[in-house]
Amino acid sequence: MTRTIIPFGPQHPVLPEPIHLMLTLDDEVITEAVPAFGFVHRGLEKLVEIRDFHQMIYVVERICGICSMLHAMCYCQGIEEMMGIETPPRARFLRVIWSELHRMHSHLLWLGLFADSFGFESLFMQFWKIREKILDIDEATTGNRIIVSVNVIGGVRKDLTLEQTRGILSELKSVETELKRLETTILNDYTVQNRTVGKGVLTAKQAYELGLVGPTLRASGVMQDARMLKYAAFDDIAFTPVVETDGDCYARCKVRFREVFQSIDLIRQAIGKLPNGEIAVKVKGRPDGEVTSRVEQPRGEVFYYIRANGTKHLERLRVRTPTFANVPALLTMLPGAGLSDVPVIVLSIDPCISCTER
Amino acid sequence: MQGEIMDIGLDNLLGETARIKVEGYRFVTISCVEINEIRMELLYHFDRNFQLKHLRLSISRDCRAPSISPVYFAAFLVENEIQDLFGIRFHGLTVDYDRTLYLEKDVKTAPFCKFAVVEKSPVCEEKTP
Amino acid sequence: MFTMTSTILRNLLKEPATRRYPASVRPSFEAARGEIRNDIHVCTFCGVCAVKCPSQCITVDRKAADWSYDPSACVQCGVCAEVCTSGSLQQARDYRKPVRKKELVVLKGATTPPKHSDPPVTG
């Protein structure tokens, strides 16, 4: 057979963001895949030299357009740990509510894009219709749809009124009913199963050794979720990670679909236990020392390494985003797959390239 | 910083990494910090059951470091990133982009360094195990 | 099979989920973070907003009593309105309308700024 090299991306109908894959094919089967980056590299980590550590919250929020709130939360938790600040309990619960809302809208976005990757356009529109409700909650409570900017060092900027929490609960109820209606389609439909079952299989051992994170790892049967670290208010909220064992694209889809329901449950618990009191404490002084901070983003665990030297500018801010850890999975999953499965497999890790390159 | 920190040298980096892998640790990432005009610091982060372990390696700017990607395959991406942004070269990389992961081919400087150093060639080799 | 049929039928009978935008506009939420407005007669030109702004799009010249901001660099985080000492900066609910070219918004106050007790901010 002749060897063919096909460039996949950086602009491709299924890719929301630019990543380039050089695919070497033997007939229809991929033998080698080499990713190339550098289309959206912005060097945001370098900005610590000209922005002070309070302003950096708004910079790290803009690393990713989907999991922005969780980036800011991770950064703030890191700085709080470094400066020994105890956040008020109400702020910790509010952080959980907004972070889980973020997870929901990110997963709904992904479920839509995933349906789109195998050509199921109407399902894509249904998921995005539901997602709009979550974005409306975000805008009504924080003032913005995605870049919510609620985190500050020492707490949160916005509070939820009783009326708003009731509004969130009733909206979540309708979201839940509509999602239940789509459950049979995304999980049992012949077309969906045909395109996803058995594609891009990763065993638990492979996934763990590649250092994968998030739903990609949990779909292979490894119970690893940074929320088990009990940051924010997760020590007061009952939580068990969603785990599937098949390790294929279908399992990843199932994990994310079930996590949307889990997030609804977590938000209900957090609203039910929401304590009264302050939402932020005053911050005095400047950070010094070094710290690592981790939270679970929709795509997996994000890792921050922060080093400060007692001035208002940090010395180094290092962000390891979940997609950065998940890209090596592509190099393992793609060889052996057919060309027509590439979009499905690439999307199954939920690639966020702006995150990856920062 | 959460977790155990261990100072290592260039000669026992690969040995320690292999030992950590046998112990069942997962590779998290490598952080590169610029210390001064000459020294750089590489921090290797590993995780097992939410317990972090860090290896701290101090390295001269113009020396090659051994790549840990033969041990942890996932490290190739972050090592290529450090090559691009900080100009530290790694040898033994499983996939080497030769400083073109983020940068254009003709870029010779390291954009994340405060002290501008143009890459000299050939870079010196420090002894490896 | 036919798992989507009920959804499709429901969508046929219901109103569209989208709006015909220019004809029907949803009013902004009360909390929505829109355009930054400065009441220049109240502004004391203390410069706190310029220091705190994460995108550094505000410049304040105390001597000339100039307050200017670059709306295309603004990220609408609302920090400036939050830290404003005189309460002159407000964040409106509505967004700026699209423009054809980038322009600075320059506001000029009275040349002798009103006396205020805030110390100059250095960071």
C-alpha cells in the first residue's frame, strides 16, 4: 500500500480551536500522528512581570474561554494558601456553585460538539439550547455569561440572594428534565453507538501512565478527580467521582453526560447547605514562597505552580492545563484508527487549545 | 508547598524518575524557573493518590538536560515547551520539535527569559549516567 | 430507533428557542456588566481605577483633569467601578454598540480638581 500523509487542521469543521495533526496513513489506517501547536500561543504566564497578583486573576481567567472561573479559583486558592488566608464558608460554597455551573455548560458544549463530530446536527442544537439556560443563570447572577470574574483573593465578589438561589434550582429542574429526554438519544442511539463504541480505546494502565486527567482518565476506570482533594466546600458535600471502565469514546461521552447530572446534584447540595455570613475577607500583605494548587476543571485537573518573592509581582506562574496532559493520549489512540474516526477521537479528549498553549 | 521536595543533580535525574515511576507515580508536569543569568531551575512534579512529589534540578542555562520522555512519554510535550520558551535543550527526546512547537524556525531567543540569551551552538553536554 | 422523534415533534409544536434579534431584544439582566461610564463632574482624578485596572486601559492625568479609557481594551471586569472612591465610575447594564474604528473615550473635568482626602495610590 502507498503511504499517504494527510494534514488534519489547524482549520477543520469539527475543531473549535486550531490544532494541527500530521497523519501518516497506510491505506485508510493511521500509522502515525504528530500534533503541532503554536497557533494561539499568547504567553500569558509571562504577564506576571507587568501585572500585580490581584490583576493576574483576570488574566488567568482568560486562559480559557470555557473553564475561566475554575482557572481563577485555582489561582486564588493557591495565593490564599501562600498568604495563609482563610476564606469565609459562604464564599467557599458560592465557589462550588459557580464552578459546577461552569462544568455543566462546558460539558453541554462538549456533548453538542461531539454529536456534531459524527454529523448529528440536531442533537448538537438540542444540547446547545439547554446550555443557554446555564449561561443565562451565569449572566443573571454574576453579570457575564462565561468570564464570570467572581473570584478575588480572599473570597468572591458577588453574592446570591435567596430569590436567585430559588431561580437557579427551578432552572436546574427544567434542565434536568430536558436532559433526561436526550439521554436515550446520546447513549442508546444506533448511530451514536456505531460511531463511538470501541473507538480510541485506552486501558486503565495506559491512561494512568500517560498522565491523563479528567473524564479521559475516568472513562478508563481510574478513579481520579481533583475534587477528592476537598478544596472549597467539597469537604461538606457528598461526592463520588463518575467512573466508566470501557475506555473508548462512548465511555468518555457517558462520563461527561453523567457528570452533568452529578453537577446538578452538587449545586443542589451546595445551595441547601449555603451558610450565611461574609463573602470575602480583606487581604493585606504580599505573597511570598512557593505553592502548588489543583482543582478539577471540566476537562480534568489543572495544576498551578506559583512562586512569589514578597513583591506585588509574582516571580513565576506556571499553569499545566488539562488538555496539555491529555494530548499525549492522541498519539496513542490515533495509530490504528481509521481516518473517518479521527474527528471523533480528537474530540473525545475535549481539546481546548487556548488552554494548552496559554 | 504541598508534597515532598527532593534536590537532584543531572546525573541522578533519570535514575530518580525511573524509581518514582516504579513506585506508581503519575507524571504531572515540569516547571521551569529562571533564577539568574546563569542558573535555571527545573521542577519535576509527580502525583500518586493526590500526594505530590517534586524533584528540583538546578541547571546551567547552556547545558543540555537529559529528557525524561523515555521514562514518562507524556513529558515530551512540556520538555519541548521549555526548549521553546526558556531555551534549555533536552537530549533523548522521543518527539523533538527542535524549538518549533510554539516558535517559528528562525527564532533564536528564548521569549520567557528575563535575561536575553541567544542560543549558542554547539551547546555543552553535561555528563549523564 | 426513533429516539429523537418525540423531541422533534415537540420542537415543531413549540415556539422557536431563538429570538429574531434586531426585532426583539432581550433586556439585559440587572447584574449584567456592560459599558463603563464616568460622571466627570464627580470624579476626583485620584487614579485608583487606572492602577487597579487589569487591562490597563484607563489613564488619569490629575494635573490636566483628564480621564480617558480605551473601550476596545476594556475587559468589562468591573473592578474600576468597584474601587472608585468618589462613586463617579459606574458600570452600565448595556454593552457598547459596535463601532467602525477604535477610539479613546476622553473626558475632561474642571481644571482644578476638587479637594479630596485620599492619599495618592502607588500600588
